[in-house]
Amino acid sequence: MLELIVISTLNSVLFGMLLFLMASGLTVIFSMLGVLNFAHASFYMLGAFFGFQISRWFGFWPALLIAPILAGIIGAGVERYGLRQVHRNGHVAELLFTFGLAFAIEEVVQIIWGKSPVDFRVPPLLDFPAFTIFSTNYPAYKMFMLLVSIAIFIALLVVLKRTRVGMIVQAALTHPHMVGHLGHNVGRIFMMVFGVGTALAAVAGVIAGPALVTQSNMAGLLGPILFVVVVVGGLGSLPGAFIASLLIGFVQTFAVSMNGSLSEVFGPLSPAYASTWLADIWNVTVAQIAPIMPYVLLVLILALRPMGLLGTRET
């Protein structure tokens, strides 16, 4: 039991930090542009496939640097020549644009790399157990993923809160005209933030690709949970996205690791319907309902606190 708790806790923090690595870019983009980028998870997928292809040519470590830069350049181009052009038509046009972009990116990935999973492997330098807990070996690569996620989280906070660039970005969120009058190119700032946000998603893709399955539908598998994180944490709130990411990471990971049925978990609270269809529901295991638990949390948050945990505007 103790082994299960320790391993699940490590996996929960790892999954939560990966979610935050993606949600942080989406949160910053929404804070500045006021649009939920439905194609954000597609840049996570692009990062994974770019990382796979570049790693075949030059190795994993150059791929970890080059792939996010390429995805960030594409993201900046999307903002400059796409979103900026449809912005004058309102938020609905922006949402439809990013929604269509997500499908377009998925189709391009399928054309180039196919629909089958690709063989994106863990680099040999990190292909060993970092430590052993109760006879269970914990991979060194997972610890690397966790450390990279934490380092980027700290760097992002420092840049936004302690540097001149961060001050200009935050000022552009609320007073873009004033920032423009001070001589800063607000349009360029928007483009830079969108590019950095998509690059962060690509970093998550590169480091998660070897550990998870790199395939053309990976954006669709993780994208909905990403929006759950952003809404639960509060639209535009970076600390809220961090808390929500860890919360969802713990909820889903621990639920997957539990083999007991709902009747065993709730015990005396379970209804005694032995001969009705409700008995089948209470015999469902907690692991089976784990995929829907983040969305149950989303419904509860929207019902009880529509602005999210740390948000300042209602969703």
C-alpha cells in the first residue's frame, strides 16, 4: 500500500507538471489575447513529432532545443498572419480559426508521419532506473521530465515577475495603448507571447513523446483535459493553472491506480440495490471512471465557482 502511494504521488506530480507546462502557455495567451486557442494541444503534438524527427537526424538533445523553437516560430506566424487578421471579426471567428487549425495540423501530421505510433525512444543517457522504491524501479527519464517541468515553471515565474520583459508583457495585458505610447510594439509583443506559449507546449511534447505514445491523435487525447485545467484554475491565472494541474494530476493518477469498486470505496454509503441495474454501477471500479473525473471536477467548479479557483473573470 505504501509503495502504491509513493509511486502514485511521483506520477501525479509528473503528470500535473506536464499539464502545467502546456496550460501555462495557453493561460498566458488567453491573458493577453483573450482567446482560447483550440489548437494549443496541436503544438504539443508538433513538438513531439518534431522532436522525433530531429532526434533521428541529430539526437535527442538537439531535438529538445530545436523542436520548441520551430513550433514557436510557427505559432508566432499563426498569430501574425492568422489570428491578427481574424481578430477584427470577434472572438467567435478566432475560436473557429483555431478550431480549424487544430484539424489542419492533425491532417498534416498524418500525411507526413502516418497514423501509426512512431518509435520515439528515451535517450540512452537517461535509460536507466533512477532509484528503487519497495522493489519498484523508477525510470531516470521520468525524473528528468519532472525536473525540466519544474525548472521551466520557476523560470516562467521569474521572467514574468522579476524582469523588464515580464513587466512589459503584464502591462500590455491591461494597458496596451499606454504600452504602445511608451514606444513598445504591442503587436510584436502579442506575437512573441503567442510564440513562447506554443513553444512551451512543444517542450512538453518533446519530453513526453518518448515516455508516452507519439501518434497523430495525441492532441485530441490531451487537449480536452488541458482546457479543464485552464477553466478550473481560472482563465488567465498562472498560479491557478499550476494548482489545477497538480489537482487533476493527483485525482486522475490515484483513481487509475485504484482497483476497488465504488461499493468498496464508499462502503456503508453505497445503496443496497442488489437486484437492480444500479448494482452494476456500484460494481464499476474507480479506475474505470478515472478518465471522466477531471470533467466531473470541471462541472463542480463551474457550478460552485464559475471564475475558477484563482480566476478574476467568469468563464
